[in-house]
Amino acid sequence: MQRLTLRLFPHTLLWQTFLLMALVLILALAAWSQIFRHFQEPARARDLAQMVVSVVNLTRTALINAEVSRRTELLIDLAALEGIRIYPSEDSDELLPLPDTRPMRLLTKEIRRHLGAHTRVAARWKTLDGFWVSFRLDPEDTDDFWVMLPPDRLQSSRGLDWLIWVSGALLVTLLGASLIVSHISLPLRHLARAAGLVGRGQQPPVLRETGPLEIASVARAFNQMTGDLARTDADRTLILAGVSHDLRTPLARLRLGIEMSGAPETEVTAMVADIEEMDRIIGQFLDFGRGDPQEPKQQIDIATLLADVVEPYRLRGINLALSCPEHLLVPARSLTLRRAIANLVDNAIRYAGQQNEITLTLTSDQYEAMLEIADRGPGIPEHEIARLRHPFTRLESARSDAKGAGLGLAIVDRIMHGHGGRLELRARDGGGLRAILHLPLEKRSAQESSSSSSGYVQ
């Protein structure tokens, strides 16, 4: 029940503020209505009592002044024309008292003040429902009569009008409250949207620095922050370009010198491998530091791209098994997607070894293409998966013997976010890791993929 309540309760500032204001307004109207009724009920009781007393006095006067032979006709006319019935009181009368409410108590008190303390009121006389009042033809008499007034004469005809006006006022007030809250929350929504763009590494539009002082100050600070980030990003790109030149050029000379040094072949091979590893780490730093690529998306055949990526590894003797349809078009960036696939294959080779088979499987459904790269390495514990998506992180067990800067998965994760997809890491049955790339498909691509998924190449 608590979970359902939390789910139904609005989570946006707009609706939370609106509901709070609506609740306050409803409570205020309810309190105001009760106060109005409290002070209006005595005046209404006096008006109704005056009407009842007038009817009783007129009825008494008519009965006293009417001829005895015509009293029956008078009673019939009063019942037919005015709905007023008159009956003599008896000791055996069965009476139903009026409801014990404040308005009825005030009305009874006012009637007795005018007609006398002996006056009785009832909601039913014998089997007849109505508003019954007892009276005497003469104050000295001991015989009472009952006069019945139609209940509609005691009901307020303005109740429905009052409800309509109160509902209209409440509706107008709530509409005004919604406009006020929308005016406040609109800049916050723009700010949240711009912050999301910054989180994805994109340049947001400049926010309007207008409106209330607090909102304008936040927008001004956010614009200044995004400008600083843009300048920092430009400086970072410039620095990385210099690092690429300043580090890779000496590494190339060092490799050439080692190969021409005449040292034993085993030592040359080991030193060249170290230089290649250094060059690869520098490449990872550069890839991670570049941020989002400027290459536009276009429809590419991911099956063909996958075959091109796999072929150099097979020529090196790496045991790779490829399963994919003949053609599958996806909206993607060719260079960055190629880099993501190569990073995952390199990770699989590094941790599973070149002798164990690495399988690459490409499938698709109506909404996305899925590329799975599975190995038989040590795998990743479930509680470590989220941490390994962050840059410069590796498994504790791998730090002593695995090379690299810990940027491979972070680069792949960033590339997939740039494509609107995601990187999924799962444990493989029997040991190992399954890295799955999810790429969204356009409708046209999904239809073509469904027609081509029947043919697979190995």
C-alpha cells in the first residue's frame, strides 16, 4: 500500500506545489464555509421562525374568526392551496422529534420565544412527515392543535447556487495557482534539460537570465559554468593534440632504435611489446579525452563492419568465432563503433588469452541490434560491474598482472551513450564475461533486419 501511494504521489515540483496549494485552498474554503454557516445560522433561524410564527398566527386567526359551519371548508382549502394541515392534539399522538442539530435547536428556540414555552415541534405526527408545530387557539386553553408546514418551505433554495459559486471560485483559484507554479517551474525544467545535455557531453543553449532574482541567478551561474566547461574542453583538446605528438614521436624513434640495436631477438621483442603497450595506453587516453566525436551518424552495415574488425585478429591467429546476419543497417558512427568493438575484443584477448575461443554474436529485434562478445576469462563479479564502467578502474585481482590504464570499458560505455544505446556486462555460464552492445534501430532498419536475419555467416 505504501509503495502504491508513493507511485501515485507526483514527483515533480510543479504538481507537488500545485497539490499543496490546492489542499491549502480547499481547507481554507472549508474553514471559511464553516465560519460563515456559524454566523449565518442564527439569522436564518430567526427568518424561518418568523415565517412559521406567521403561518401559525394566521391559521389561528382564521379558525377563530371562521364560522363553525365553514371551518371544515377552511381546513380543506388550507390543505389544498397552501399545503397546511391542521389536526387536534391527542395524548396518544406518536411524535418523531426533529434532528438534534444546531440549526434546528436555534429554530425551535425562536419559535417558542414567540408562541410560548408550551409549543412543541416534531418531524412526524403519527405517520405523516413534515414540520409540525403545536399551538392553542387561546393562551388560556389547554387543548393543542397541530399544524403541518410543507418541508420545502424550510429548505434553503440557495444551497445549489452557493455550491456552484464556491466551486467556481475554487476552480478559478486553482487555475491561477497552476499558472503561478508553471511560471516558477518552467525555468527549472529548462535548467534540468540543459544540465542533462551537459551530462551527456553536449553544449546546451544559453539559458535566459530573466525572471525572479533567484531563478535568474541560477541561470547566470549555469551559463557561466557551461562556458567554463567549453573553454576547458577546448584547452583539453589542444593539450591532447600536443601530447599525441610529443609522446608518440619519441616512442617511434625508440622502437626504431631498439630494432636496429642488434640486441637478442627475445629482448627486442619484449621491449617492442612494451613500447606498443605504451602507445596503446596513450591512444586510450586520447580516445577518452576527445569526448563526443564530431562524426555524424549514418546508416552503416554493422555486419560488414564487424567482419572488417575481426579479420585482422584472425590473421594474427586469434581464435574468434563470428555469427551474424548477412546485412544489418544501424544508424551509427563507423569510426567510434569500430573502436568500441575493438576495445571489447582486446579486453577479451587480454584476460582470456589468445588460445581460448572468443565468440561474437550479432542479433536484432524490432527495436535494437545486439552485439555480444563473450570470452572464457575470469569474468567480473556482479558487485564490480558498475564500478568498472568508471575510468581508471580495474579488478583488484587484475592489477598485478594486467596491463592498460583501465579506460577500455569507460570508452565503450561513453561511445554507446553517444549512440543512444548501452553497454551491458553479464557473467557467462561456465565462466567468463559477456559484453553486449545495444544499438537502437530506426524503423526502416528494423524492417530490413527482420528480412535479412534468416541468413547468418560464420
